[in-house]
Amino acid sequence: MSTATATPPRRPNRLRLSLFVFLGVYPLVTALIYALAPLTLDWQVWQRNLVMVPMIVLSMVFVIIPAIHKHCHRWL
């Protein structure tokens, strides 16, 4: 019985991953600010953030970060 030595998966470079996350999140945050501004003119900043932050976090977890891992894995 031969034992194959599998190489462990390479860990992504944190600096490059953070750059790719920034490139994905910045346009999202900017677009959400412009989209929500007319609807939330009279709101406090904390109220706007209470609406916007969950949208950003869900987008990061389910769309942006998986897309980065899928399409940019060789650069990480």
C-alpha cells in the first residue's frame, strides 16, 4: 500500500486578498451610498449604516469573496 503525500492547500496572501476584497467592496459601498441616499435623507448615520452594513456583509460573504477565490485564486 503506497501513501500519497498530498500537498496541503496554499494559504492566500493576506495583502493580495485584502486588495481584491477592497476592489470588490469599494464599488459596492459607493453604489449603495448613492442608491440609498435619496431614500434616507432624514436618517441619522447610524440608521443608514444599520441598513447598509448587512447588505455589504451578505454581499461579501456570498458573492464577492467566493468570486475572488474562484476567479483570482492563482494570484492570491
